[in-house]
Amino acid sequence: MLGRRGLVVGLALLLGGCGAPVWKQAPHDTVYQRAAEPRLHGLVEEPEDSDWWPYITGLSTVQLSRMVSPGYHLSRRPGGPAAEDVNTFGKVPNSTWFENRIGRRSVSLEEIRRGPDTLDGPPKGKLIVKSAKTKGVTPGFIVEDETGQGWVIKFDPPKYPTISTAAEIICTKLMWAAGYHVPENYIGQLDLAQLVLSPKAKTKDELNRKIPLDQVELQKSLDKIVPDRKGPIRAIFSKFLAGRPVGNFTLTGTRLDDPNDVIPHERRRSLRGLWVFFAWINNTDAKPTNNLDTFIEVDEKNGLGYVKHNLIDFGSALGGNPVGPKGKAGGYKYNIDWNELFTRTLAAGFHDPYWYDNVDSPLRGIVGNLEADVFDPPRWKPTYPNPLFDAADPHDTFWAAAILAHITPAHIRAAVEEGRYPVPEATEWVTRALVGRRSKLLRHAFRVMAPLDEPRIEGGQRVTLVDLEVLAGLRRSEDVEYRWALRWNRRGRDLGLSASSSKRPSAHLGGALKWLVEHHRDELVREPFLTLSWTRRVLTDPERSPRVDVHLRLLSDGTLMPVGVERQIR
């Protein structure tokens, strides 16, 4: 073993020399290095909510300009602008945008069922109606319970009494597991006798102006929810998020009044990789007003705090939308898809889109249209182009897929059961669809990048990886073999030290390290970095996977520490 005085790495090495790789310069602690604590600042202003501009431009000029722009198609190739909210392992550290949960630690089925919830259920007793959405297809209410806690109450579309409420509950729990900040949502029965109209209650008229909410307008809303209602109404009770609402985050750029929002949103892996999760749960309504920023006050005396970024409103995910079941094209084309229109026009009607034979779900009135057979991950589309998803590269997709691989079919079933469908066939259908979509997304991500991740050190000198494809149940471990080669990053060039193959992604480097210490002790003080390069081959396929480089630092006590990962793209 190395002596403790033999390999003391100087401060200059930690700071890195000119041109040194990032993984040599970064703080070396863990795979999930935490981002810096947010700077505290004063309350920010709440901007006016608006979806109309990105919707109109997304369905018109954005699509049409892409069709004739060579630059757009070149930018879609690997090697475009990289994500900036990542560490040297390609991971997104915990921040006001994201919190590592499943994948970083084990998440039990009970935790999945509970999700972000802190209470045992929706509020009891009287609910003071503070405001209401009385226009549109699905009305809703903002109420206050007897403790003063605020809630949003949302309902299913008329004639479809489970389609949105189940989706809201299921997807909230799955997105919480994935690592996103989401509200506490509870499913329950609303007794109309609980509602008490506040004398200061407001609603909005046809011109979006605030007007008093009277008993007549309230009754109209209730009649619209369930015209022939008898007894309590199934509803979602969404607890107000902690902090003060301060509007929505934009799909591009930064929030200028938030000093912590310094990375353009289209350069955040936590948002670019979101397309994987939204395609999985078929959340086509990916618009700015379906997220919410809140100001979390930390220093009450001086009014200082920080902005936290949350995802909300999953009622249009899975197989439904605000008016009922999704159409057959839901998730397969934009609301106005110019590329498809031109293709079909040029083909004189003899060309049908790939999703044309999509069969309606036999449980359409309960779960909507959700399937996994026609679903094709790279061709999934929200209702209109989303610049965050368009900026995603294979590394963003891999990051999200690595998390998704840890969400097992058992986790999925546990979440779906919380949707409380009225018949067991609906639970089976949704579970099977989500499991099938998960498999397709993982295969899509791992087709271009080797599914080796999460380097860890065992016994100080053994490096072990996780094969995500095996972990996800897509491949048997006995059908895969691994080859590794150890290299020394010495004076700007790599020297081969050792190579071997194995039936598991694990390499013991004790012999190579002993040789290094015996022959190059002094040089190791200046260059204590090694690289372990991995390739993977499925026995039924002669072609090896793209290479994965695990960068290591040799410590003074002779043990290893992982300091970064680099991945090749096929």
C-alpha cells in the first residue's frame, strides 16, 4: 500500500493547470455533488401568465422556419451546446430545480404511494371559497380550510369521472420519484355542503377581468362539473406549494430578477431531459403555465429568501386532456403539424402517419387513449414545439433514462393504484402501458450510449459500475460481457497499464496500482489521475458498445476516488 506521505496532492493540482480537463479541476467528493446553496434575496415580482405567444409561434413560425433551416438540422446533431447544470459525472446536483431521489437512494413502494404528501388525506370540514374558475371546460376552486391552509380543487371533465384526477395523482408521484419539485395532491370526495362562499370571493369574466363571485355563478360552476350529481364529487385537492407564488419560469433564457437563475433554461439538463419523463407519462401539455415558481422566505426579519421551481398540473397526462380522452394523435403530432400536413399533401393522401393505426383503448372512457405499442420515443410530440425538449442531446436523454431505469414495474403499479380507478382492468391497462413505454425509452437512450453508470469504489481499489439495462430487466446479466482497460493520464498523454474482461462490470486494480507506486511514486504526486475505459458487448451481438471512461484519482492512502465520467456516442 502507498505510504501516507508518498502521494500528497498539492493545492495547485486541485485548482488545475492551464487546459486541464474539468474532471481534474472540479471538487472531488461524490457522484451527486450538491450545487451551492442559493443566494438569499428579496421578493421577486410575479409576471403575467401567458401561454398564447409560445403556442402561436410554436404552431406557425417555429415549425415553418425549421423546415427550411439547415442550421436547425445541424444543431440537432450531437456536439451542440452542452448542458451547464451538471457535474463531472453528467449528473444534475440537488438544487432549487431538482432533487435526486430514486437512483441516488432506494425508494420503497410505500414512499412511491405517498410521494410528496405530508398529510393523511384531503382537508375535512368547511372550505372557504376564495376564488373560482367558472369559465372553460373544467371549473375549479381555490379554497381555504379551517386551519387557514390554501388548496386548489380540480375535477374531471364531465362524463369522464376518473380520467384527469387519476392522471394527476399517478404522475405527481412518479415525477416526485424522478426528482422534480411537485405539489402535494390528494384524491378524495368533495361534499358540496363543505363549500362556504367568502364575501370577498372573485372570479374572472369573458375578458379575463376580476369580478365578484356570487352564489349564482358558483352554482353554475357546480352544475357544469356534474350536471346530474348525486352526493359527493370525486376531486383532486392540491395543497398550496410552500412559499409565495411568483409566476412561471420561461422555456428559454433566465429570470432576470432571480440572482440564482444564471443558466439559460434551454441549457439545463434537468429541463432538457424532462422530455423523457413527459413522453413516458404522455404529458403533452408542456406549457409555461404548468410550472410555478415560489418564493421561499428564509430570513423573515429582512424578507430574504430564494425562488424554488415546481412542476404542476398533470391532469392532461396519460390518456386524457381537459375535455376527455386524448385523440388518437395525442402525443404523436402537434396540434397543427406542418411537416405532417406537407407530407400527406405531397403524397396525395396515399401516405398515412405512423400513428394512424393506433387503436382506441377499450377503457377509453376511464383511462383515455394511452398505449405503448405505437409509441416511438424520438417521434413523441407535445401539443406544440417545446424549446427545452428540442435542445436535448443524447447525454440529457441518458441522464433521464438512468433515473427511469430505477423506477421498477412494481413502483409504477404502486403509483397507478393510487389513482383509484373504478375497475381493476383500468389499473392493469395503465400499468402495462407505462411499463411498455419505459422499456422503449430506455432502449432508445441505451442504443447510442453504453448503459454503464454510477461508478463506486469497493474495498478501496475495486471499481464497480451498474449496468442499467440489466437493472431495468431489459437484459439478462449472463448475456453481457465487459472489457476494461486502465490508463494513466501522464504528461498530457495516456499510458496503457492493464486490460481485462469480465462477466460483471467490476475491475480490481490492486496489481496495477502497486506497479505504479513502485515505479512512478514521484510522478504520481503531480499526476494522480487514472482512467478506466469500459466497453460492453451483448453475446448475441458482435459489436461492442461505445466507450465509457471513468476517471479516477489515486489518494495518498492508496485508495481510489471517482472524479468524473465521459461517454462516447455511437
